[in-house]
Amino acid sequence: MSLAEHLGQRRFTAFSKATKDIETPCVVIDLAIVRSQFRLLAEAFPGAGIFYAVKANPSVPILETLVEMGSQWDIASRFELDKVIKHGAKVKDISFGNTIKKPRDIKYFYDKGVRLYATDCESDLKAIAENAPGSDVYVRVLTVESPGSAWPLSRKFGCDVNMCKTLVRQARDLGLNPRGVSFHVGSQQSDLQSWAQALDSVKSIFDDASDAGIELDLVNLGGGFPGRYLHEAPQLKEYADAIYGALKARFGERKLKIILEPGRYMVGDAGVLVSEVVMVSRKSEDTPRWVYLDIGKFGGLVESWGESIKYPIYTTKDEDKNREGVILAGPTCDSADILYEKFRYQLPLSLKTGDLAYLVGTGAYTTTYSAIEFNGFPPLAAKFYDSEKQ
Ligand SMILES: Cc1ncc(COP(=O)(O)O)c(C=O)c1O
């Protein structure tokens, strides 16, 4: 496949225009794709609250696009909070989704008007009761680590089912409004069963709350919806069918408020990282080529750790069908800055210094991870265009 086939001819033409004379490395983001991802989610999960996980890409043009679409917001810090409010988000649409937070930050959110908080432990719950009195809270339940996730998030956040049950009752006793349960099945999750498993825990917590006279109604399904990388994941409709099937099996016709927190799905496919080949070399005659790009782990490709996320890569030499597996590395003087070594991208033999490589699906978790001035390289630049408005 070529980049034109990957993007589709119309979007490729707009991309080519947007990248004319571009300085590399740069992530080029098509805002039309952000809009269409939002629409696809809204169609697949009708009536659900779509809370964009701002951490995936907090760039202003993306925030403004999502404000226009009517997005809501999963916020991790007061810095994200200030930024989304500045660019048009309404506080009623915000959830403070980070379970790890300072009491004074909770107060900061409360003073701004935020009334929805995630929690996963007693000390945080008490801090919420003290600093955000009367607010809505949802408890985050630990999920089983699933091999279907390319970027697991299950160990650090959440608590077990029994502790969630206790927290729900404590929330009520502390004068808060316990609303429901959240979880995250791990980012880039291709195992559809993992939502059903997590929903077993949610149901058990809802039932226990009912026994205590507390009627929960909020189910926060988290993120985990896929970007389009080398190993393809199921289609969004298959996720929705699996999730709605699992909800129905556990909750029947009960009326629930469903929330999603998409990060990767919303912005991943909108980005193409344009990078220049710095050098191609071999360490000896009979070993593979090393291709050094002007982007590496410290410039934003952190998700190449463990070679878990593999972006489709195209080059300006793609008409050359003579290919050979290469080791791909970044430009810094740091030996950890190797992107893919076990997995060998088959790149054209004619690839050389000055050619361009296009890493597709890089709109999420790249500019945000970009380290400032590591080895003197500046943080990853971004450029925005709209293939429907050129
Ligand atoms: C609380 C929370 N919600 C949503 C997300 C977004 O997940 P994804 O990018 O898989 O959609 C994350 C990612 O770290 C998260 O921590």
C-alpha cells in the first residue's frame, strides 16, 4: 500500500499541499479526521457522553475542533483544565479523571465549577469530600491485565471490586454523590471481551450499592478504542456491539449514563509524522541496514518502547519494490533511542539521506511525550490543516 492509498486520494492531495516545504520532524494533523472520528464514535455509541482524553493531544486546534463538535472532557491536571476552558470548554462538561491528585488541585477544579471526579482510594475520596463538597464521584475499578492491549494501563489506577464497594458507601457517608464506576481496559485494546470482564465488576459494585440504598447510574467505559496501526484491530462497530451486548446481559433495560474517554481513537489516525532520513548505514557487510530518522524515542515516539505500537511507515522511495528489513533508530546520542529492532520494517533499498519517511497514525501520544531539548533537539513540531476546508 502507498501513503495515497492509506489516506485516500482526496486527503492525500490536501496532505501534500499542507506538507509542501515542511521542516521535519513534524506531525501534520488533519482536523477533518478528528471531526469524522468524533462523528463515528457518536454514531456507534448514541447518547453516550464522549469525554475526549485531552492527554492524547492537547493542541489548541484539536481542542477548538472538539469544542465545535460538542465534545466533553476527561482532564488529568489543572494545566489541562485551564487550557480547555480557555479554548471554549464548559465546566459542566468536564470530568477530573485522574485518580492521582493533590487536595489543592481538587479545590482548584471545584472553584472553577467542576463537579465530577474519579477516585480509587479512601484518602483521595476524603480529599474530594473536603475540597469539592457534594460533588459527583465515580470509583475506578482495577481491570485484569489483558494481552490484547498494546499499551496497558491496568496496574497503576483503580482498586479491587471490594474496595470500590466500600468507597461507594463512604462517598455517600461523606456527603458526596456516588454516581457509578469507571475502568480502562488498556489502550489500543483489541480484545473485545475485556470490556465484558470489566462490566462484571461494574455490575457487582452496582448491586452492592443497591443493597445499601444507593442507585448508581454512571458507567464510564474509559478509552482503549484503537488507532489504525500495523496490526489491525476490530472495527469500531464490533466494539460497540460487544459492549452493548455485555451491558444488556448484565443490566437488561436499566437506564444507564454511559461515558467514553477516547484519546487514541479520536486523534491517532489524524496525524502523519513527517521525518527525514538522517543516515543509512551498516555495521558490517552481512548485517541489516540501520536507518536513522530525525525523530526518535525522545522526540515523541515513546510508544515504540517494547515495540508495542507499530505505525505504518511509508517513504518517498516507495516506488522501489526492492526491500530489505531495517533497524530503525532516532537521531540522539543515546543507545536507548532505537525504535524498532526486533520488528524489521521492509524499507526500499534505495532509501538514503534526505529522503522522507511518513509515520502514519501518529496524532496521539507523540507531541505530548516529546521531551524538551533532550540532546538539544527541540520538542516535536505540529502543523494543522483541514482536508475539507482547503
Ligand atoms: C483516565 C483515562 N481515560 C482515557 C484515556 C485514553 O485512553 P485511550 O488513548 O486508550 O483512548 C486514558 C489514557 O491514559 C486515561 O488515563
